[in-house]
Amino acid sequence: MVDMTDLADVHIPTVLIVGAGLGGLMLGAVLKSANISYHILERAAEPRPLEFSIAISANILPVFEQLGIYEELKSVSLPLLTVSLFDKNLVHLGDFGGPYHKIVTGYDIQMLARPKLYDILHRKVPSYKISRGKKVLRTKEHDDRVTVYCSDGTEYDCSILVGADGAYSAVRQSMYKKLDEEGNLPLIDKEDLTIGYITMVGVSTPLNPEKYPQLSETDRSYFHVVVGDKNDSHYFVTVPDNQICWGIKIQLPEHEAKQQQFKNFEWGPESVDIMLKEYENFPCAFGGTMEDLFDTTPKHLISKVFLEETVFQTWYHGRSVLIGDACHKLLPGGGEGAAMAMRDAVVLANCLYNMSDKSDKSIKGAFANYYRQRYLDAEDKAKSSAISTRIMSGHLVTEEGFYRHI
Ligand SMILES: Cc1cc2nc3c(=O)[nH]c(=O)nc-3n(C[C@H](O)[C@H](O)[C@H](O)COP(=O)(O)OP(=O)(O)OC[C@H]3O[C@@H](n4cnc5c(N)ncnc54)[C@H](O)[C@@H]3O)c2cc1C
Ligand SMILES: *[C@@H]1O[C@H](CO)[C@@H](O)[C@H](O)[C@H]1NC(C)=O
Ligand SMILES: *[C@@H]1O[C@H](CO)[C@@H](O)[C@H](O)[C@H]1NC(C)=O
């Protein structure tokens, strides 16, 4: 292995990660284990992960074990055995999954509120390793390094740049601009992200198990999906501390999906209010109405977000490489997006660790190796996530060719 610390001037971090999301934090944690120096730049001044539930399964849990944070994860999560589907009169339509996950893999699917997962990973990265309030605007490749320009006028140099900056990645945009100018950007990578759904999500404050009996079962998580009749579906998930994660998801008609691309993906509070009003009388699968949940969820923690879907073809160029939503944005139905970002991080760290020297050729070889190990998985999970997302929105299993893909 090369001594990565001598890849550059000691004042220049070897690997610069843009984005302290779940992918960026995991990369920091594993680079630390590999003894590779790194630094993270994050746009947000304060950590503010999306408040919703997140399911973590066997395809990433062994890494949590190796990092010594599996027990901690288990202590703030509940095993998820099945996902149950209901119609809007709460008639049970069927179940997904089953207890097989544990039998086959040795791990349960762990369900938790996303801020808790974020906290666990955040603690694996020392705070001096993250510079906050650093919004990256663009990047520039030189022969021997990459320069990153932030909106506050600061600049950072690094030997290897990792874009872990989500679906609207600035690192990707700079990379693609350069490739396009050189005539080397595949046509397919010039297309906008496809936005097929909008969603609103929140996590309630602790609730009374007498009102919501599912909460009194503290050894499993309940995940109920109620399918509405306006191409909408509603999610109710129990997590520790008597909290319920809830979400509303609406599939956009095709023409609207196109128009939505031109809107900003962050909306003002008025649009949240309108959506809350529209769904307040909808039944909650655990009892009462959605209004009861809205009332017990701090307003500023309710988010309304677009759900895009795209797997980009180009993941690296020169000394820059992308991980997570920056190179593959999946629909949430498969519950795979975060695990994909974290698996990218682990594979990339392994490929960097395996570099035989610090030459350009070696960097390119490591990136190519990473891409080879991750691209097909992304394509595959994009397909299965799209199918499960549609099924959870009320499409029929038969119409989706479900069994052919999963
Ligand atoms: C409603 C919903 C439910 C989901 N449920 C699940 C689930 O159950 N299981 C699962 O595995 N996945 C789930 N996902 C998907 C998952 O959230 C994402 O795939 C995952 O967060 C991607 O991680 P990331 O690190 O690549 O990007 P992000 O989490 O988007 O992080 C990107 C980071 O980069 C920062 N950033 C962005 N631009 C810049 C810039 N220019 N300069 C500096 N910093 C920047 C952002 O502030 C952010 O901190 C869900 C997603 C949604 C929307
Ligand atoms: C739901 O989606 C289908 C297919 O996309 C469409 O034909 C139908 O009009 C939509 N229904 C509503 C109420 O929007
Ligand atoms: C390590 O790098 C070599 C090329 O230098 C490559 O052949 C090999 O597959 C890599 N191993 C891993 C585990 O990535």
C-alpha cells in the first residue's frame, strides 16, 4: 500500500469529500480505518438530516459491525419483519418480505429514525474533519490536484475529490461540464433527473401506546402502507421511543413530472401547509387520522421533497469520483438509497487502499475498479426500487413483472 499521506503537501488533505450525508460520513469513517487522510466540506451550517424512517439491512450491516457501531445501531432501531399493504378503508391487501431476511443472512432489517443513523455515523468522524457552511460551487482539475471553489470565496486543493453531494451534485456538474466541452460526455448523461413522485415526511414526538397499540410492541417495527385512490400512498412506521415515522407519496402524471423538473427542489412552508390540509382526514393505519400525527410532529421537521430517479453513466473523470445519490438516485420503495451510498463508500475506500502507487494511472485504475464493482448493482437496484415503489403506490404485482426482477 502507498503511504497516502505523502500524496500531497501535508496541509492538503489527500481525499476531499464534498457532502456530509450518509455516504460522505461513511466514507470518512472507513478512510479513517484505512489510515487515508481526508477532509469533508458540507454546505449546511448545522446537521439536518431528513426526518423519516430508514431501513438498514444485511447488505451493509457487516460494515457497521466492523466499525464497532452495530450494537449501538440495534439499540436505537427495531427489527422489521414485514411491510403490510392496506387500502384506504384499512382492508389488508397483503404483505411484503417475511422473516426470511434473518434466516438467510443472519441479520434482521433494522428500522430507525434517520437522524439516529446520522448521529451514529457522525460520531465516527471527528468534528474537526468536517468544515460546515461550505457550499461547493465548482471544481477545477489540474494535472496534479483538484481545486474546489466554495460560495464563501474559500478554495481547497486535494489529490482526490469525492462528490458525495447528493442528487444535484456540484462535483458532478463541474465534471460533466468539462467532459461535455471535450465532447466526451455520453448523451444520456445530459438528461435531467426524472422526477416521478413528490413526498412529504415527518417523525412524530413520542406518542401514547394506548392510542397506538403497535407502539407497545417493543421488539419489532410495524411498517404499514395505505394506498389511496389518487395515486397516493401513505406510510406509517414504528421506531423506538414510541415514535411514528410517517410519509405521504404522490405519483405525478407524466406531463407534470416533466414540468416539476424546472421547479426548485426545496419549497417554502406554504406548500407544506397545503399538502397537510389536503390529507388531514386520511386514516392513519395505526388508528385515528393523519391530522393526529401532523399535530404531534414539529412543523419545522416536516419536509416536502421530490423523488427523482436516474442512474448516471459517468462516475469519474481525472481525479474526481462520485458516490451515492450524486451518481445514482433511486426511488425510495426499495429502501436502498442510503445503503447504496454507504456501499459505494466502502468499495471506493478499498480501491484507494489497494493503489500500488500515487500515479495518475493508479488513481484511474482505482476509480475504474470501483465503477466495475458498483455500476451493475446501481442499475439493478434502480429497477427493483422503481418496481417496489410503484407497487406500494397501488400498482399490481402482475403488471410490474415483479417476480421477473426480484
Ligand atoms: C423520503 C425518503 C425515504 C428514503 N428511505 C430510505 C430507506 O429507507 N433506506 C435507504 O437506504 N434509503 C432511503 N432513502 C434514500 C437515501 O436517503 C439517499 O439515497 C441517501 O441519503 C443518499 O446519501 P448521499 O450521502 O449520497 O446523499 P445525501 O444524503 O443527499 O447527502 C448529500 C450531502 O451533501 C451536501 N451538499 C449538497 N450539495 C453540496 C454542495 N454544493 N457543497 C457542499 N455540500 C453539499 C448536502 O447538504 C448533504 O448533506 C430515502 C430517501 C427519501 C427522500
Ligand atoms: C394515476 O396514474 C395513472 C397512470 O399514470 C393515470 O392514468 C391516472 O389518471 C392517475 N389518477 C389520478 C387520480 O391522478
Ligand atoms: C488491486 O489492484 C490490482 C491492480 O493494481 C487489481 O488487479 C486488483 O483486482 C485490485 N484488488 C482489489 C481487491 O481491488
